[in-house]
Amino acid sequence: MQMVTEMQQYQAGVETGAATPLTALESIERASVDIQVTTAHRFPRSIDRFKKTAMSMATLDEETAESCLYRRPVGKGKDGRETFAEGMSIRMAEIVGACYGNLRVAARIIEQSERQVVAQGVAHDLESNFASTSEVIESTVDSKGRPYSERMRVVVAKAALAKARRDATFQVVPRALAKPVELACKSLLFGNAQSISKRRERVTLWINMLGIDAKRVWAALDVGGPDDLTMEHLETLTGLRTALQSGEITLDEAFPELPKQSRFETNAQQQEKPASPLGDAQVKGPTPKVGDQGVADALAASGAPITVDDIKAWCKATNQPYMPDMIVKNIAGVAQMVADWIASK
């Protein structure tokens, strides 16, 4: 909105003859905007073409469709269950901005300190001359108030810039126009009942690779286990995964820690637990770490036509942590997901 105010002041100055002379840089920038506005009026956008192009891009494959869905926990409802807010993801904003046409979107850091970073996003519709700004404030301290490292502050700043661009985009592009794109993604991912068992397997594999107790996930969703997951639960988990990958939320926010048991409950469970046939020494002994060689041996034993480097590339492309222990335990599922990913490239 500041951009529009300055332009109005300039035009008022021209009318009164008191306009401040423009610098060379301001003249170049103004000429660039004028050319873009003129071009936008010569080639106006087509809403029908926008919807078709955006839907085709968003549903290019399942991985892209998943990245367009976004959810985050917002607290407990009246019934005591965890509630989740649904919205448009950063990837969805990128697709919408690219397909909408005649739209300028930018973001910048306007303040950064050891305790917080403030990013400002700007979106300008060149056809209607409607512009809007959005500010995102992100904390750069941990739960104990200690500042993040410099590298972590850079990561938080990049996430804040992406959020600011997204928010500014959807302040200019009506969300109603993006709703059909979101429904197309959901239809691709959850449109048929035949895929629910396969999706349960993929979700369970992803949860195992998070390195947390799976009971935290089931407690957040108020289910007993993977067999109780419905399409709605799978949709929620897909949105949470997108939010985690884009840095919108943390693992503790998505899946809070379980309440600690009292000493009496712990002792009772230990008394009820049957003795292990392997003996206490083997049960309590440290578990040897699995490295790349362990993953390679598991792949060779399973006969999967992929390599350790393929798994590492898949983890990097999908923002999954590379955890050899978890991969070896779920080698068949991981191999299938990596093979599907390679085939879709």
C-alpha cells in the first residue's frame, strides 16, 4: 500500500507543480512498471485458462499434489480433541502466482535481530492496479530463550520470506479461484478408496522415519493406530507433513509430547512386562548403529533395483531425514517409494 501512496503523492505534486525530480533509478523502475502494466492490459488474463493450467501443474504427480495441502494444529476444541487449521501452502502460492498472470510478487527482510526476523511480502496485480503487502514475524530463539545459530537464523529468514510471499499472493489473488486447484489435489490423492491401504503404508513409513514415538502421532489424531486412519486423517497428516517440510511448524507443535507417567505407573508396567527370552543383558545392551553399508546389505537382501545414493537423493528431494536405522527396518517400503519416485522423474 505504501507504493500506491507514494505514487498518489507524486501525481498530486505534478498537478500542483511541486513534484520532486526523479532519480535515474526511480525513472527506470517507473518505466519498467509502466511497460508491464501496458503489457498486462494488452494481454489480459483468462480465468478459465488460469484454472486449467494451475490444476494441471498442481496435479502433475502425487508429490506435487501433497505439497499443495497445508494444515497446522491450533489447539484443542470443545470436545477436547486436537483441531487443525487448513490453508493454502507455499507451493500452492507459487503455482497460483505463476499461472495467474500479470502479477508481481516479491519479498524482503525488513528487520533481523538475534531474537526475531521480520519479512515483508508484496503482490501487485498489474491489470487491476491492486497491490497489497504482508508481514511475517518469526522468532529466532529456542524454547529457553537462547538465540539460534547464524545458520539456523538464515533458514528461519528464508522460511519467513516464503510465508510473506504466500500471504501477499493470496491477498491479491482471491482464494475462491484457488479452491478448485485444492480440490483437484485432494481428488488425486484421496479420490478413490483403493488407495487408502497404500497411503496408510506410506504414512506409517514417514512416521517411522521422523525419529519420534509413533504414539505421539496417534494421540494427536485421537486414533489407536495406523489401521484406524481414515481419509480425513490421511489428509490431515499430508497437510502436517507439508507444514513440517516448509518450516511452518515444528515436530513438537505437530505431535506434542505425551504426558509423563508417574513412577507408580512405570513400575506397574515393568512388573506386567513378560521376561525376554534373550535375557536382560541382551535386551539392555546398546543397539549397534546402521550405516550406509547396512542399508546396502538390506537392499541386496531384498533384491531392490536401487542404490544407497538413490535413497539419499530421494530423502533430499522430499525433505526426509536420512536415517539408516529406520530405512533398514522398513527397507521394502522405502525401496518401493524410491522406485516410484525415480519412475516419476
